[in-house]
Amino acid sequence: MGRYIQYIRSLTLVVVIIFLIASASWADEYDLRQAGQPWRIIANALNPLGVTLDYLVARPLHWFLHLKPVDKLTGHSQFTEKKEYVETMY
């Protein structure tokens, strides 16, 4: 039981030190003129659409183009597990 209490005390001390260090930092003041940057708002709005298209279109298309009969048409070569690289000193 003594080790457990010592562990809890040490953990508490570490957490308190982290919070003291973190609270000493200063954040920039909020500037209303810089808030709402238009490209960031557009990017945040379009991100879910891009992820949806990735999972519903790009990944199934990638899987289909790597099937055995289709890979000859697309020019795909199989990935190898073992890649040998030659390092040079040049």
C-alpha cells in the first residue's frame, strides 16, 4: 500500500508541475480582424466532402484497378514486400 501512495503522490506532483509550466505561457490576444480567415473556413467546410469522396470513390477505384485482370490494362506492377536499396556515399 505504501508504494501505491508514493506512486500517486509522484504522479500528482508531475501533473501539478505540468499545469504550472503550462499556465505560465501566454497566448496571443484575440484579434477580430484576423478571425475568420476565408480560405480556412472554406477548407474546413470542404474537408468532410473530400474524405467522403476518398472513401467512396478513390479507394474502391484503387482496389478495382489493382485486380489481376485489370492491372495489365492499367500498367500496375505488384508491390514487393522486400525492397533492396543501395546506399551510396555520393
